[in-house]
Amino acid sequence: MTNREMTEPEKLVRKFLQLAIVERNMDEAIKLFHDEAIVYEPDQLPYGGTYTAPQAMRQLSKSLRTHLDKLSAWWIDMPEGAPEAGIVANDRYAILYGAMAGRSAATGKEFIVPVEERYRVRDGKFDEVWVFYHDPRIVIDACTA
């Protein structure tokens, strides 16, 4: 295995995960996004939709916490047997692959689903994020009584 220099997008994604998931500090995590940044979550999810600008990012964070009372992602607090996780990046994009695990606040059902996220970086901040779930139905079923 060779040592390599992390790209700026990879560093930014790792910082975002630390702030948003480990520290649960969304105020600081949101500062990593441009004011006009767009985040696309699959529409069929309870918290799905297109989120633009910092205020919408706060709305997405609140919606996630409303629907999920336990959330783990990628390599942070993942249950045994979770898919391998990592980041592939170049000077403009970072692709985060792995899984998201959680528990529905409404039903108490736990789930794990493979997820990929594509982050685009401009001038040291995120300007676009696409979230792809292998099977969104897993999250929908967990959140539905």
C-alpha cells in the first residue's frame, strides 16, 4: 500500500463527517458549504428533497433527527458486518462509499443500507452533494409503522 496525499475534497469530507456525525455540530458543519450549495436527497425518503443554502441544510439536519433517533454512517460507530467504507477523490470531487445505519424515531426499527455520496468542491467549500441509497425502501420501511 502506498502513502498518498489527501486531496482537498477528501479533507473537506472527513472534516464534515467529524463535525456532523461525531461531534453533532451542524452549525460548524454547515460552514463547509457555499451559501448557494445544493444537497439532493432521494425524494421518496421521509426527509428527501432538494436543499439549498445554509438554512435548508439546517432543515435537512432537523428532519433527519426527527425521523432517526440513532444514526451511524460510513466507518463511525457502524454495526458488525457493515459494508466497507472509504473515500475516492480527485481535485474537484470526493465520492464517499459505505453505509448508513440508524433507528427510526417513529417505529424503533433499526436498518442498515449501503450509501454513496458525491461531493463537489469549489473554492474550498461544498457546492453540490448527491446522496445515493442502494435501496431507499429499507429506510422508508424502517420509518413507517
